[in-house]
Amino acid sequence: MKSAVAIGGASALAACLDRSPGAIPTGADDLSALPERQHAWNDALAVDDAGNALNARHHLLLLLDYTGDGTPSQSDRETVESALRSLERAYERSNEGLLFTLGYSRAYFDRFDAAPAGVDLPRPEALAPFEDPDADTPDAVLHLASDRGDALLGAEEALRGNKSEANDVETTSWDGVFSVADRRTGFVGDGLPAEHDDVSGVPEGAVDEDSPLYMGFKSGFRGAQATEDRVTIESGPFAGGATQHASYIELNLDQWYEQDSRYQRVAKMFCPAHAENDRVEGVGENLGASSAVGACDDPEKAAREQGVVGHSQKMEGVREDGSPLILRRDFDSTDGGRAGLHFVSLQREIGEFVETREAMNGTDAAENSAVGQRNNNGILQYMNVVSRGNYLLPPRSRRALPEAEP
Amino acid sequence: MNRRRFLAAAGAASTAGLAGCLDALGFGRQSSAYAPPLIEDRPNAVYYPTHVEGMKSFGMATDGPYTCALTYSYPHRFWLVTGTRTNKVTIRSEDSIHVMPVVWHEETGIVPPAANPSVEFALPDGEESVPSVSPWPMISQPMGVHFGDNVAIPRNGDYTATVTVAFGSSKRTGALADAPDSAAFEFEFTYLAERVDTIPYRTLDNAGEHGAVEPHDMAVPTNQLAPEPDLPGTLLASGTSGDAAVPVVAVDDAARFGSRESDSYLAASPRTPYNRFPLPMASVSARATAGGDVVHDGALTATLDPDLGYHYGAPVSETPDSVTISFDAPPQVARHEGYETAFLDMPPVRTN
């Protein structure tokens, strides 16, 4: 079933409100206590029994074009800030209310003929020889997240100016300043992928009803995520911000579910040793707070001797002082009537995302072993990267149409 | 009676176009299997499959130095390989064809085996969803190395298909080294389900016996390797492993393999028996000595060379007089019937 968030608009919101389980908590009138880091969501999210932060269940990415020519005006800046503040008053800043970040692309900073000061923000490009993604070049991207689909739709209607209140609180719009170039939607969390399996790219009835993601396994283990501190820009005018990568990936899971065995799925997602020793139960709840890939061989050895290398196994080596480099906030999607993944990640520098993604390519394993470019090479066989975008999430105090060198 | 039982009853009927007559008899394509039961007690070696099918093509296209033929046949059962385990993939009721993009380098006729292509089908209205597939690298007795997967084409009609492929993970030499890393091919064709049923199909009397059917006489290269006596260089070893033939040669002048002209080059060329198809995507290593000195001890690199074809090699400072070739992981290429029990348990091959 297509979700109300995927459909969007006033009628979807109305339908959603009819079915809604109860009141959404409103925000505080005094916004001064809100964190300077837009991306500081972990303290505002629920956690599971193992202490892993649970990403909000519904997501909306609005790709935005600034309607003005050249550099933004002060009045447009005030319009944007005022609209965002009204949302912060309308919804509690949590998974039960509304979480959001607003980021800006290199294309936006071109308006100032400059790159953002002190930030590694290259233009998006292909990151594997077998991909040919479109480069997303909106000026900005707004990422909205909530366990409540009606909160996302209410916020969107308010920003677009279709409504002047959200969650019974008065709001202001940024209509006339931003136009929506693209609207992307999705979900993550136990049961949601199985509920949305009537799209191409995933066989109906194949996804475990407990799985938070289409591929049938948990991810986002605490031990495999960077901390928010680790992804935060430390100095310069954008200190307190972070960079964001957002790609859209089509999933082809017919082979995954109809041709691969459970052994192969566990070997390719985690590592062959996990498959050999039945270490993963169901969707992987038994793994606790990490994917336990410490118990896997190193990826080159597995590739040479077992002819297959797991996705988590490849990612394990991408660490600095023991910490992963990126913080994943990804979610699945039915956009375009097919199973997909919006891979949203946060990192201090885009280069750290690129380094992580290069490890996922498993190029060394492919060149030096039985593992192919995609064959038995983690989960590369099942994904097609359609688009990539890179953004700067400024600190909250500079989130409204910032200058490149403020 | 379904197609499978009909075929079993038909036994040795070697009839081209048999499948076409099945439709006339009312055997709906959607409800029947395309393959007779597997032979019991299959040998752990290359064997004649239960049946052989012909193939058809949706057309050919070129991109730079590469050509692609988008071929198809009946849906197939095949086996995926992970480590030394095989996993049989059965035909789904909705599968309509086995699609096989065959991509080769025109100048050398070489089929790069280690890339995984994508095939996107589309109907002109763009409304109906048509599956895109990422066919697996696989080997079959009639076709050798190709890419293939079963796919459900939703209905008869005019289609476009885009095949994209990247050749990243094998080292390439000579004219192949200068060729681009990726290619894309566009096809337009009319799909008619009834045309699939006119593809020749015959069952084999000698199914299960050691041996292999002849390669198709095709308009596309089958990538057969040179017979052992015709391999360049000095033959160092000639053994078998897991029913694969494994000639090992040393050739003079390792320059085109990224080393010095004064070095020689050690190459292992594992291939299927009978048809001499390369066995890609294995982890192969070698220990080689010359006059008692170790000249190589470690992995061999999967390489595409215009003269040697697909092989595993390494430059060595001196031509070895003794060599041991080990298979750390067997070829991870998917297998069609007749190849799925071979090339899995692969002991070392040594100089005689």
C-alpha cells in the first residue's frame, strides 16, 4: 500500500489525520534550548533494547530551488528562518513530533562564486565504475523525519503555504522563496517494508515482517555508526554543522529473495563466517548493538578463500581511532513504484563518505580474488545508484540561506 | 499432464520446435517447467545435460570497440556458487525467457567475463513496470561464458532494452587495456511469447554421461581458449582439477603484463574439458621455483589477454622449472546444467 507520505498533499494529510492515533506533542515557545547542531537527533530518537538509536519511521526529502537570482536577500533569509521556527513551535523536536535538517549544495554556493568556508563539499559524482548516477543539484534539501506521517505532511503543507497552521499552531510559509524541485519519501522500521512490498524490485511476501529494511536485516547498529560528535564540523564559520550525502538507490531484490539462499544472504550482508556458524537469527535482533563482524575474517582473506565477501565485513575496516566515519540515517522507499533506498548519511567531510563507499566497492577483493565486481561482492549485485547529492548542513544559527564565507 | 511429464514421456524425442507444439496441445507457458527432472546420481564432473536448447536474439548493438548481442532462450534452471556451495535456482511460473546479453571486444573477440551487466526493459508508454535485471556471470555448455537470468516479460509488445556493463575487475592487456571500462547498448525489438516457443529444444539420450554438448554455432564468440598445444610459451604443467583442464605456461617478455621485458610470465589457464571455456572468478595461486629458488609464491591475477584469453598469471624473474597451482576458491561463476557438479573441489595441479 502506498503510504500517505508518498502520496502527499492536503487530501493525504486529511486521510492521515482521520486515522491518527492521537495528539502530536507541540514544541516549546522558547526555542533557545534547541541544539545548535541541526543533525543532533540521537537524543531526540527512541532507542531499542540494545541501545541502538531507532531512526524515525517516516521520512520526506524535499529538494528545493531558491527562486531568486544571484545571492539571497536578507528578507528571504528571514522568511526561511521564520518558517522553520514556526515548525519548531508546532512540533516537539523528537521522533514523536518532527525532526528536520536543511542543507545546501555546491550549486547553491556557486551563487557566491565560492565554496563554503572550511567545508569539504565536492560536487556529487559516480563512485564506482558500474554506476552512472544523476548529480542532484537543487539549491537545498530539507530532510523531515517523524514516526508520524501526519507530522511530515502537516509541516510540508505549512512550508508550501497551503495551510497557515500545523498541529493547531500558527505557522508561516516559505512559498515564493523556495520551490520544490523533487519530493522523495520513505520509511524505516519494523514491519514497514513488509507492508510496502507491492512494488517492483521486491517479491511480495518475501520480506520478514519484523524487518526494518527491505533487505531483511537490521542495520544502524550502534557499533557501526559514527557518533554525532564524530561527524560534526569542528572549526570555521560552519562549526557545529555536518555534511550530508543523499543518494537514491533502486533495489533489485528478486534475485536476493528468490534465487539466493539464506546462507548466501547472510554471507553477503555480514560475512561468510556468520553464515557458516548461523550467527544471525531472523533479522539480526540477536546481534545486539553491533553486527559482530569482529568475528569475521578480514575481507581479503574471505574473498580469497571463501569466494565471497560480506557488506559489513568490508565496512568494518573503514574506521579512524576505532570509530566509523559516517552516521547513516537512510530509509527505504516506494518512489516511482519500485523498491528503493534513500541513503542519507552524515559525516564531517564528504571525502569520508567517499572513502566508506570505496570500501564497499571491494575493488581490491574483486581484482585479487574469486569475488567479482558485483558477484559475491557484498550487496552490490542488488543495487543501482540512480542519483547522488552532497550538501552542507550548517549549524542552526546559519541554516537560513547562508553566505559561503559568513 | 504438464510440460515436464510430457517431456519425460517424450524421452528421446529430439524434435526442434517441440515446445511450440506443446502450446498447440494446450500446455500453457505460464504453468509448466521448461526442464525435465535432473539426472539422479550426477557425476562430480562435467556431464551431458538432460536437454539442449537453441537461442534467439533481440538484436545486436555496438558501443565503441564493444558489441553486444541480446540473446534469449527458454527459462533455465541454474546454480549460483558461493564458496564451494551451489544453490539451485528453479524456474518461477512467471518466468518467460532466460535473457543473455553477450558482450565482446570486436577486435580480439574476447568476452570479458567478470563484469555484471544490467538490463533494463521498458515499454514505450513507460507506465507498466517491467523488471530490470542484473544477470549473473555464468557458463553453459552451448554458450560458454555469458551473463544470464530468468525474467518475466509482462506481455507481447514493442520494447526497448538498455544493457550497461563495466569491465572493472579483471586486469586487461594489449588492445583490451586501451578499451573503455564501460559500455552501454540500446535495443528496440518486438517481444512475442509464441516466438520463444519456436526455439529448438531437444532432450539427450546420453544425459548424465561424462562429456559436453558442442558449443552453439553462433554469430557471437564463445570465448573458447586455445587448445593446449597451441598455447604460447613453454608448457610447464598439464593437469586436471575438479574435472577442469589446467595447462600452465611460461611466456617470454612480461612487458605487456606490467613487468619487465626480461621477466617471463607465468600463466595458468583453467578451462572446461571438451569445450575449452575459461573458468572465471576463481582464487588461484602458484608456488613456482627455478633451480631451487622460489620465483613466485602467492596469488595469480585474473587477466584478459588477447593471446592467452582469460587466465590467471604473474610475472616471474626466471622461467620456472617447477610449479604448483592451487585453487583457494573455485570459480564463482554460476553454472548451467552439466557444469554444476564440476569445478568445485579443486586439488592443486603440479609439474609432472
